[in-house]
Amino acid sequence: MNQSTATLNAPRTVITSVAHPLFLGAGIYALACLPAILLAERLGWSQSFFHASQLVATILCVPAAALFLWRTRGGRFHWARCLALVACGWSGLWLAFVLYV
């Protein structure tokens, strides 16, 4: 491997290594807010924190998943790419619904 190839591949792995845990963490948190909102509603607690933080997590999840898919577009299709595709789709639909309402 020559130096120019190593220089070209290094930024791709840095951005991908940031986007991967970001879309995973934001997606898991957004999904975890769903039962928390239902529980808070059942117990009569305020749900505003969960709604606001779920919105922020979803807004972070869409571009992070899209960036991960874009940066790994030449690689093989494995579980992380499948999960990024699902996260990008569902989060994008959820944001479109929020904008519509």
C-alpha cells in the first residue's frame, strides 16, 4: 500500500467510526423513549422531556445513518448497513410525520 492510498482511506474510516455509534445510540435512545412516554402517560408524569429528547435523537439519527450508508457504499452488505438503512428510513418517516402534523 502506498502513502496516497492510506491517506485517502483514513478520513473515510474516521467519519464512519463516528457515524456508526452515533446512529446506533440515537436510534436506540429514540426507540427507548417510546415505552418511557407510555409509562409517563400512565403514571401522570410530564412527558415533555421524553418528547424533546426523542426529537433530538431522531434528528441526529437520520443524517448519521445516511452518512454511514454513504461512506460504506462500496463495502459488503452486513448487519450495520441493514440497521442503518432501517434507521434512516424509519427516522426519516417519523420526522416527515412530525413536520406534517
